Amino acid sequence: MEKRPATRVLKRLFVRFGKELPTYVGYTTDISATGLFIKSSTIFPPQTVLKIALTLPDDRVVLLSGEVMWSKRVPPQLARLVRKNGMGVRLRQPDATYLGLFQAAG
């Protein structure tokens, strides 16, 4: 049974993120209207609130805020082989630009 309330779409976008400033790098593997998965070697624990700077295909940057719902860390030598090395993030009030991106991807 699917636990997610929103449909996810595979989408790889560059992302910067952090607790105070978006200084760490990664990329999305999937997105939805309510959240995204960030693949990165930098992992924050659940309940951490992140500032996220998402780079769109046209090089515009969308600033978002979200809460880490779950995270999975794998050893660095396996990071490229394992798809879910990163964090599932639930977005707080995604803006219209982000929602438009999800709708265009779907």
C-alpha cells in the first residue's frame, strides 16, 4: 500500500540545502506537489527543517523550506550504486513556480 498522499514524478534537478543556508549540494530523484527526495552524501536526521534552493531547468532558482521525514545513509563507496541514499523531505508551503514544475513534469 502506498503511504504517500501525492504522486511522485522522476525528476533530476540540482539542489542546495542546509539548516541555516543552502550550502550542501545534491539533486532530486523524484518530486511531488508536497515533497521531494534529495540524493546527497550529506544527510540530516528526521525532523530537521531545511532551507532548499532548487535550480530549475531554465536556471531559475526556487527557494523552499521543508522538513526531513526520513533519511538513509549508505557507505560512500556504495553511494553511486544505491538509489535511496539521501532524504525524503516534506515541503512547507511550496510556491506556484515549484507547483508549476511538478504539473509540467507529470
